[in-house]
Amino acid sequence: MDPNDNSRLTIERATADDVETVADLWVRLARDQRRHDSYVRADANRETMRDTLAAHQVNDGLLVARDGGTVVGFASFSVERGSLQLDATRGVLSNIYVVPAAREQGVGTALLEAVEDELASQGAEVVVLEVMAHNEAARRFYERKGYETYRVAMERDLGDDRSENDTHSKEDG
């Protein structure tokens, strides 16, 4: 893809025929996320994600970026349908991926803007997404697009020696 020529780039709803290709791209995304400490196993989850992506496709929540006829990226999303009453209807961007050869050419921006438009048309008032804490490039991308941190997830390895952080000393007993 020529970085100065976006005339061949289209963003459109994925078809049922696109689902296998998108599942393969999801595996590439999941493999890439392992570099940023993701626990998700790429190949082991391909078929489960294929089914999930197919459901997104049926529910108009799967977009593909095409350069000519070739899929070079995708995004999956939905409007949150939880049991809690919220002050805003939230759209959830669950996945976005652009193949490395098509990066830095506006594909990610075009996908993100199309997702935002689709979610707004489905009644979403805000968009939420997750990004790996160590994925600086993704965090910068979203920040440039106006996204702000609103929740921070934390974790602890339970294999560590927890006794050194134990607030209840054996001597207190």
C-alpha cells in the first residue's frame, strides 16, 4: 500500500466470507500482544475467536479494511448490554488490528473512526477499550485520538513469596 495513496483503501462491514481471514488476523494480533504480557494464547483460541468474530459479523460489529481486494485490518465492536444501569451507553471496541505492512498509513485511524461512527449510530455515547499497559505505541495512538485513561487494572503473581508482603505477622497471633 502506497502511504500517499488511500484511494484503494476501503472500510466496510465484513462478510461471512471474511471471517476466516479475520480469524487469522486475530491470531497475529494475539501473538503480537504476547510481547506486551498478554496471557491470551493465540493459536489455541483461534476457533473460539472465529466463532466470536462470526457473531460480531452477523450483528454488524465487524469491519474490515481493504487495500484493493486484500484485507489489511479489522475491528470488532459492540454496544455494551449489561445488567447494570449506567449514565451512558457504552460502545466496546474489543479488537483492532492492522497488518504491519499497512501501518502508519492511516488504516488504523480509518478503522477507529468507522467504529466510532457505527457505535454512535447504534446508540453508544462513549467508546471504551483495553490496551496492554506495556504497549506504548497503541497507547499513544489512542491518546492522539482523544482517548483518556479512566480505569487501571492491576495484577499480582500468586507464585511470588507472599509472606514478605503479609500484613499479619505470625508474631501477632
